[in-house]
Amino acid sequence: MKKILLAAAVLLAVTLGLQAQDVRLNPDHPDVYVVQEGDTLWDISGTFLTQPWFWPEIWQVNPQVENPHLIYPGDRLRLVYVEGQPQLHLERGPRAYKLSPVDTSKLHPSVRREPVGEAIPAIPLDAINAFLSRTRIVGPDAFKGTPYVVSGSDQRILIGGGDKLYARGDFSVPLPSYGIYRPGDLYVDPYTGETLGMQALDVGSVDLFQLDPDHREDFAVATMEVTRTAREIRLEDRLLPAEERSIAALFQPGAPAVPVEGVILGVDEGVTQIGRYDVVAINRGEREGLQPGHVLSIYKRGATVQDRIERDTVKLPDEYAGVLMVFRTFEKMSLALILESDRPLEVMDLVRNP
């Protein structure tokens, strides 16, 4: 029994030692950092850590602080050591609040305090804004039988914001508004051949103005008003029920808790060279345990070269090339933002746990 306990103690000590070594502070880290406008959580993590995805290991939530997971400009982050381990503590800075009623039905009035300023996001929102709420990964048959744009006002073939358009199709259950989408890339797993999904390119939004019968019994012609455009609307673009999802961008960066091995499947707008702040699709999703905020390292495949002495071939090691962060997940795949890249990246580059 003593030997078993001793072995367990040694194993625990080794494990704790490995965990302590995992968190490496940036040599130039400050002892106190005041959060600035325009900061992101990733940037602040990199200020304190050489590996920003270890942020959860040093972030200590103070229950006495209101909304302790949210960090605002003007807040102070203080680096301290507890039992030899680094920790970041939050000190709220001066901040303006607005007051709003909580429940007017109660006899006793009460108010809710809400900060005027917005909490800093995990990653730059301007780089992913269009992908947070509207870009969708759908099944390969998602557009089958859906209404489509048949004409613009005055029979125009390109339609913009504020214009009127006509759509034809099944409007037996009409909705007040629709999203307009264009079929994009079909994503197939390069290893298994499984169809993972198809990108539905966000084109715009329309409101239903009027419905008129069509000579086909199950069809109608809808008059629509264009309320928003992300790109020019074309004939044959498809209508889907509007999906204005609110996707939290205040997640924390961290490494996946399960092993992840995947590849970059594609990049927005089909460019061939991928760099910092480009949005990419990867062939791993919720079923593989990925969540928004998970960080993955990117690797270039090692080349296969000829060994002239042994007269055979040898595979060179894969080379580290950058870091991405997942910001939206679907069942079989995810969208991620390239945060760091040492060299141009490409489709089929490898992604794995950092």
C-alpha cells in the first residue's frame, strides 16, 4: 500500500509539474495592464502568455466582481502569484452605467444597471461580423424546392438595397421576411468522402410585400422589398427563412479537451493564399467536441524526399505554420479565424491541438 501511495504521489507531482510548465509567461509581460479600446482577449492573452490559449489556466474569476467573465476598457488586470502559480485578477475601472426598469408590473420600482461600454471581444469582430449571424452551413439538399428570385423591378437582373424584386415558389406558409442565399462550396471530408455540408452564401434580406397566385397550383409570385444586401442579388438566388442568430463573441480562448486532427477545407471568397484574419472552414465540428473559442495549431505537411543512402523515401516532419480560433460550429464542421501565420497557408493544411 505504501508503494502504491508513493507511486501515486510521484505521478501527481509529475502531472502538476507538467501543468505548471505548460503555462509560460511572456518574458516582457507587465505586472498590471489597463484594458484599452480596440483590445481583444487574444491580444491581451498574448501580452501575458507565450501561448495565449492557456488563458483559462491563469484567469481567476472574482465572484465579488459584477459579470467577472467580461472585461471592459479601463479595467485593470493584475498579475499575482498564488502558491507559485501565476494568476490574473480583475479590478474594475471607472465606467458609466445606464439605468432601465426591470419589471414595471411590480408595486415596488426596481432598476437594472447596464454598462454603457461594450465588453472586449475574444477576436476582432470586424473580421467575422458577416459570419457570426448570417453565414450558414446547410445540408446538400437545403435549397431543393425553395423559392427563388425570378426578376427585379423593371426586369433587372441585378438587384440592390432598397429595390423591389419578385420571387417565385412555394409560399403556402408565408413569412414576413426571408434571407437570400446563394449555393456555395460543397464540403466533403478528404479522408472519408463524407459530405459535411454546403456553404449558403449570405446575399441579403427581404420583406414580403405582396403575394399573387401563379398558374402553377403550388406556386405563387411574391413581391419583396430588399432591406439589406451583402452582395448584389441575382436571378435564381434562393430564399430561406431568415436566421438572425445572436452568436456570442465573448468566449474565452482555450485548447480543446479532446484530441482533434483535421484540415482546412476552404477559405472565404475562394482565395488560394490564406493569411491572418482570413476565415476558413475546417472538417471538424460539434460531434468532434469543438466549441467556439477553441484554438488549433496549423501545420504544413512535411515533404516526402528520397534517401540516397538507404535508397528509399522518408517523410519529413510537419512544420508549424500558425494558429486559428474556432468562432462558429456546426455538426460536422466549423468556421475559424486565422490569428497567426508564419507563412502563406493553403487549403488542406493540417489543424490539430496546440
